[in-house]
Amino acid sequence: MCQEAEATAEDLIRTVTSFHDALNAHDVEAMMALMTPDCVFDNTAPAPDGTRYEGRAAVRAFWEEFFRASPQARFETEEILALGSRCVLRWTYHWVDASGCAGHVRGVDLYRLEDGLIAEKLSYVKG
């Protein structure tokens, strides 16, 4: 019986980088194509524990609303590393608010991948 080769750290980083490229393009379709059907996303808001979204439909709805509310959203990657089925990405989220003022916050995402797709995206912020 043939066994599928385990994903390398480079494979995980490539998938997460592709996800972030789609996120910065505000391409929800491409983002969701990189997530498992039963994916989980833990958002950072509201503090202290954020909101948990489960399944592609719920996660998709979050991102569609997020981009409507923050049309200039951009995530800058600071560092990315992977080990086993996990990938960690440090980022800075940049936005412009309704009054035209720019802002940013730094954070970390902890990803878990299954069969080359993102199964979990757990997000944490500083401050």
C-alpha cells in the first residue's frame, strides 16, 4: 500500500504564503480553496478570546465581511516557520479607518495543515 509523503516545512510555508497572498488580494475564493471543508478560524476580536468560526461557509462569511469593512486591509509578513503539521506566521496588519487615519497592529497566526490544506488558523495580537 502506498503512503502519501509527509509535507515538508517548505510545502507548509508555500501553502500559508499562498493564503496570505490571496488575503492581501482580498481573494476570498482563493483563500477558501486553501482551507479544509471543516476548517477553523479563531479571530482576534473581541478581546480577550476572539470569535471562533467553524467550516468553510462561516469562515468565508467572516472574510467577506472583513474586506467590506476594511477595504484597504493589508498583512505584512514579518517571519514564517514550519515544523511538523504546524506553521507560525508573525505579521503586521495595516488598515485605514473611516476617517482616513492609518493604523496597524502586530500579531501571530498559528496554522495547522492537513493534506496540504489549512485546517486551523488561530490568530493572536499584541496589545
